[in-house]
Amino acid sequence: MLTKGVTLRGLEVFEALANSGSVALASETTGLSQPAVSQQIRNLETALGVSLVDHGKRPMQLTQAGRSYLARASAVLSELRLAQSELTVMDLSHLSTLSIGIIDDFDNDLTPRLVTILAESLTKCKFKLITASSNDITTAMKERRLHMGIAASTGEVLDGVVEYPLAQDPFILVTPTTYAAKGGDVERVMKDLPFLRYEREQLISRQIDAQLSRLKLDYNERFEIGSHLALMACVSRGIGWAITTPLGFMRAARFHDQVTAHPLPFAHFSRKISLYASVDWTENVPRDVAQTVRRLVQDKVIAPAVHSQPFLEGELRILES
């Protein structure tokens, strides 16, 4: 049983205040007045018997107890939001078949969540899901071998296919923590260690190459690596540094103690993750699936990524249609 005085509204207000550092911004986020925000925080602190926020600092900062409690509170709120989305999931019971491809960049927990939601809605449907690269999914959509696909956008307009934007996934730099922890001299690491690149045929590799070419940047490279996990493993062992995205970084949680994420030390750029659907489908099916995916990405990828890597705030974000 929750301690008397700990309410769901209080947890939401606390999370909003922790993320913004401002009563005014928390007020905008929650729709409460500023005095009501302050009262919710006081009520929560009284119920818990600890100070969660250092009220004497601007922007407001969490105490040690506040930081610890935020991690737990955010996890609880995330699960509640997902539960709510699953209760209001789209009705796909009228479909007889559905084939969908999903890029392997997604966090291990996200794809099973989506499959569970779809399976519960596809009560009379033969369902097929494949995990593949963005190149392969795009090709399958062109050849009408998939009804829907979730992949990084190539920027081209696909004949007979409608695109539903899902998320902006910015590129970031990752280094061995032993060479450059947070705030470290990444440019020295980029000079001293080789550039670990994705396999050249991959879309993500071509997008990185295009940006480096635009900026006339050239780095010493010795390795081409075909998967996110293998790339992060090599960085963790101090073999070199890499350019990846938060989707790839968050998927490699086992290496986070040995690998540090940094903002790019040159002009920032990003890729777009989209849901593609054949024009033969009625609009509400891909639209509803896209909205469900957006909720999952927000709660399972973006929220934890921004919490652990604050520099991603505003860059890693959901894209609405």
C-alpha cells in the first residue's frame, strides 16, 4: 500500500518539475497553477518525510533522495502510460493478414511490446513480423512484400507507399569511457583512436558519410562493423570511437559502464524513423499503429535516454504526422 499522501498526480508533478527545473514550466506541462504545483511537491515531501527538491536553488535541483525517487517514480509512470495505451489500442480484428517489418535498432523491450499489443488486436488475423535493416524493409515495401514497415527514412518518396513520421533520432558520438568520460576531450580521442564505422552498405553508414563529406571531415578508419551491439562492444574495449544514434546506444545497455555518449563536436544532424504503409490500406490502420509506436518509443526509449543523457533534450523527440 502506498504511503498516505502519495498520489498519482503528485508523482506526475514531481516528474515534470524534475525534468524542467522550473515551477512555471511544470505548471505548463501539467496544466496546474504554479501554487498548485508547489503544493503538490510539498504534499509529496511531507508524505515521504524527505526533501526531494533543493528549493533554494534556481533552476531547482533534486536532492540525492529526489534523484533516487525520480528513477522509481518515472518507471512507475511509464508503465501506467503503457498500460493505458494498451487498453485504448486500435481495433484490428477485421484484418485477415498483416505483415510488418521492424528495424533491429529498436530496444529489445520495444518490439515485443508492440507485438503483444498487435497480437491482442489481431484476433482473426494471420500475423507475420520480420526484423531487418532499413534498406531491406524499404526494398520490401517497394516490392509490396510487406503491408507496413518501420525503418529509417531514406528521404525518397516511395511509389504506392505512405510515410508516417515517428521519431527524430539524432546522431551522437560514443567513446570509451576510459578515454573520455562525460565532458571529456572527445576531439583528442577522435585524433588518437580510429573511427569505427558501420558497414558501408547500411543506410546509417551512408547518412554518416554524407554529413562528414558535407563538412569535409576525414578520420582514420580501420573497421567496418555490421551491428549496433558489435559496434558498442568494440568501443567499450577501447578499440576506437563511433558515431551512432540514441536508438543504437540505448539498445546496448550492457556496455554503458564502458561507453560514454557525447554531443557531436561538429554540426548536428539526425535521421527520421518512420512507419511506411501501402496505399491499399485504409488510413486508420497505419495511423493507429503509428500512434501506438510513438507512445512506445516515447516511454521505452526517449524518456530514459533523455534522463540519462540530458544533452538529447529537444533533439531526440517524437514526430507527429
